[in-house]
Amino acid sequence: MLEQLRGTVCRIPKGRVATYGDVARAAGYPGAARQVAWALHNSSSGIPWHRVLGAGGNIRLPGHAGLEQRMRLQAEGVTFRGSRVDMARHTFDFGVKRKRP
């Protein structure tokens, strides 16, 4: 499962972002957003971890890690509205449809 989640994160192109929930759904594990965070926390280098955000485009990492994430995203051309990423402009579409309640 963790390798599938990491592989899904690697599909997010430069300048695009996805939420933890989006990554979980795209990997075939809807509802496993926390496992996405775990997969990234325990990953080796080379995975674009900075392209994964909390719901609504929030950076969920505290302190320097959160600042680093924002700087990496801005270096890729990702824009922010206050403290949140402009999700309407930068969300990557994995081609997986969300269930509507």
C-alpha cells in the first residue's frame, strides 16, 4: 500500500498539487489520507512530497518543514491565496472521480 501511495505522489507534475485525500483515492485507497502522510514521512528522497497538501490547500507541516514546502511550491510556480494554495489553478487531476454524498 505505501509503495502505491508513493508512486501516486510521483505522478503529480511540477507546478501542480494534490490533497492527501486525492492521492489516497487515486491510489485506490479512498479514506486513507493519513496513510499518505505516513508513506511520505517514511519515504526515501526523490519523492515530490511538497506537492501534497491538506484539504483546501493548507500546508499541514509545522515550522521549517512547512516553510520549506511553501518555498518549493513557489519555486515551481504554484501561487497562494494567503496561506493556502490556489487549488482551482494548481490541482492535479488524477482522473479519479470523487463520490458525492
